[in-house]
Amino acid sequence: MLRVLITILVLGGSLAAQDTLKLDDGRLLRGEIASESEAETVFITRLGERIVVPAARIVRSRRGRGLSPRVEARLEGVDVADARALFGVALWASTEKSLVRDAQRLARRVLVLEPEHAEARRLLEHVKLLGVWYEDLESGRRAVRELMKERGFGEFENGFGPEEILVQVRTARAEWVIDEETLLWRSLAVVMAEKGYVRFGDRWFAPEEQDLIPDLVAAKEILGLELQAGRVGASSVIASFSRQGCEEHATELEKGRAWFIATFRPERRSALSQVAMRFWVLREEEHARAFIEKGGGRLHDATAEFAAFSAPLGAMSWGYLSNVTNQQRGTWKWGDVAQLGMALIDHEWTGRVDCPDWIGIAVAHHTEIAVYGDARTWWIAPSRYGQQEKTRTAEGRTFDGAKLEVREDVRKRRAPSLRALFLKKTNQMQVPDDNMGIVLLSYFLEKRKELFMTYLFGSVEVKIDRRFEEVFGHPFEEEEKLFHAWLGV
């Protein structure tokens, strides 16, 4: 009994907030009386339509509750002929439960001024079907069903069509979609083709993704593998796991790209955001080797400016595409992100100046840390790595952890000098060099960023050591003292 009483009171309040007109044909209009005269009444319907009703057709009129004094006060000074300004008051009123009906009344006034005002329609919960606005989904559906029935169409799962089409839909539901504009069932293949999509395997590729299809074809022909692909931004991932997994990894790569741009080249954000990169994640190292050997020509034809390979189920320790990496089982994601960081710094160096290898490696590690919180790859000569370290690759190195190790190396005089590190090539790197690079890059970015950026991207085309002295104004040894003071040793 209490529930029924509450419902009656709520409905009563809703109706009381509306004006009504009883017409001579029996219809009852609900909405708002905008104005009255001896000759006619101007009325705003619940759909926000302004209609003029001759006085002779009105049997009875009744005004409901007017606007709240608070709303009236809010309207003072507002141009009620300005849809944007008027909706601002409606939006404010909608945030308070006691003023919701007033908000709806104002939203209808907005629709008189601007019939397709999306936010006003949303506030009123109107629904547009087949180009016609309805007060709610239920009334809209009723009207559409009647219209479709007149056309001789049947209904299945809220979509309509001739019976022969509905039979096909019931048989192969996945191959059909409901057209949002017509509510008719249409062939998925036809709809996607109209949008420029191409089907490969069990997936539709958007126009901007279709350059990935040749890579999937190549993987099938060369390796016999059914791969998936995903793209986020300018990073593409081709892998043996799901499309969602590809897109998730591409998202991580784009996070690394964002860090690089913000840190090094914010002024080139637009250009660097479009540098295409492609990452292959194959099950085993031999798959990567086979693809590079047999499909190398295809790689050169690819639209990506950079491509990398990784193998999540097998350890990799070999040079490819001009880079040397050493990654153990389970670190493939870190390896890809590191490759991205190095590729971007290489992209900015190309054709400019000769730069130290340690910087590219340190950028790679910092990109890992920016995305995952630690670095797990080692960019050192594989032979030297094998001689000195056996299992450390699987351990993540945070910046703080690397700094502690470097501090200890400096104290025990086993850390490389700045001069030695700047002149070393990748195939000469050892574990202390790799750690040193992580920490040294942080030092330059924190304490000497302006000079460091000039050193990296300046136009001075001289040898590494001479350029350092010209940019920093002193030799490596003087800068090393400042670095050690920053380290606290």
C-alpha cells in the first residue's frame, strides 16, 4: 500500500509540473503554455515543439506548477533567446532533485530555439529513431513497429526486415548488423565494405590498418603462423597472441613514445608522434631468425621506419637490424619498449652528429622505466655478458637501484670514467657501463639539461670528445667531478 501511495505522489508531482490543453478532438496535450490570448494559445510540447492552437479548438486549459523562485531568479539577466545561455540554467537546475522538473521545462524551451540541441535532448532522455524524435525509447519503438508492420517487415532482436532476410539473420547472426539509421538488418560484409574495411581471417581491418595485412600474409607463407595485429597511434604489434593483447602492448609502446617526446623533443611532438614502428612478437627465436632471413626484402618494403623482433618463449642474445640486445625469457615487453626508445633517439640523430652509444642505451633503459617502473634488458656485448653475468637480466633495475650500484662502483674504482664511457661502442659495453648509463643520463637531464640537449641535437659536427668540451666548456674530467658530487661520493 505504501509503495502504491509513493508512486501516486511521484506521478502527481510530475503531472502537476506540466500545463495541459484538452482539445475538441479528445487529445490531451502536456507540456508548457508559453502564451495565451483570446485568439490562440502558444504551447510547447514535451518534445520541445512550438505549436499554435486556435482558441476555438481548446475545450479546457490548465496551468501546472510554475518555475521555482530560485530558477526564476537565476533566469534574471539571462538572454532567454540564447539557447546556450538558457541551457546553462537548465543544466544547473538538473543537479538538484527538487528542480529537475524545472530543468526539463527549460530544456524544452531550448529545443524551441534549437531543435537538434544534443545536450537538451539528452537531459530530456529523448530518443531519435528513423530521423524522428520520441519522448522515450518505448514510445519510439511502438511507433517504429507500426511503421515497419505497414511495410510488411518483421522484427528480430530490435532489428527489422523482410522475412527472407530475417531467416538468414537467425541462421548466421554474426554476419549481420542492424543499421543504426534505418533499424534494418544488413549484411556485415556490405556495411564494412562501404566503410572501406577489408576482411582478413576473422577480422576486419580499417583503412589505416590495412598495411598490416601483407605482414600477416608473409607470416603465414614463411612461418606457417596465424598471427594477429593491432595498432595504437603509430606503433603496430604483430604477434601470436590476441588482437587485444597486440593493442595493449602497442598502448605500452605509445606510453614510452610519449615519455621520450616530453623529455627530449616536445617541440617535435607532431612529427615524432607519426614515426611508424612495427614490433613482431614471435614464439621462438628461430621464428624471428627465419622471418628475417626469408622475408628480409619484405621488411625493406614495409612502411614502418623501424621494426623489431622479440620472442617471449625463448631467450634472445643476438644482433639484428643494427642493434644488439640481450634479453632473457619473460623480458620481451621490456625489450620492445627499450627498442622504441633507442629507435627514437637514433631517428633524431640520423644525419646530424656522431653521438655516443651509451646515450642511446640509457634512453632505452629510461623508456623501460617510464613504462614498467624498471629496466630488464642489457645492452652489452653478448660475449662479455656471458662471461660476467648469468641471471641478472631477469631482475628489474629501478633508477634508485642502479644509482646505488654505480655509487658503489665509483667508490671501488670499477666504474668507467666519463671519457671512456663516451667513447665506447656498444660491442665494448660491460655491466658497469650499462648501469652507469642509466644514472648518468638522469644526472644530465636533472642538472645539465640545456647543455646536454645542445650536445645531443646541436649543429656542431665535430668528434664526440671535442664537441663535449665545446658545449660544456670544460673536459670530461671536470664534469665527472660534478657528477660524483651529485652521486654523493
